[in-house]
Amino acid sequence: MQVDEEAVGAVLNRLRRAQGQLAGVIAMIEAGRDCKDVVTQLAAVSRALDRAGFKIVASGMRQCMAAADEDTPPMSEQELEKLFLALA
């Protein structure tokens, strides 16, 4: 499964945003910031990573459905389900 070009840009943007947020969380911990603030920012990082993963899976599903006419066999329902559950 490959991610289409349009999705790659969106995924990379989300991952870069998450990378910046994670750096912020590390700095907050090093600075001794309030636990509530750290957890709030950590939750934002987690959501950003989840969204990047969902984008990859959604793009892959679209390509797998389109691949039914090509030489590449489409992913099975079990394989797609496994991808979604890996993000949970």
C-alpha cells in the first residue's frame, strides 16, 4: 500500500506539527510546568499522530479499492480492520 501524493503532503504537515508539539511537551517537562498543561499538550500530540495515521489508512483504503482492476490484489477486510485497530 502506498499513500497518494496529495495525502503525503497532509500527513507530513501533521507529523511535523506533532513533532513541534512534542518538542514543546519536552520543554514543558524540563521547565517543570504544571502537570495539567503538560497532559493537555501531550493529548494534542496524540491527536495529531492519530489524524496522520487515519489519513494514511484512508488513503490506502481508497487506493486498495481502486487497485481491484490492477495487478495488485486489494487488501482484505481483515487487513484493513487490522490497520484501523493498530491506531486505537
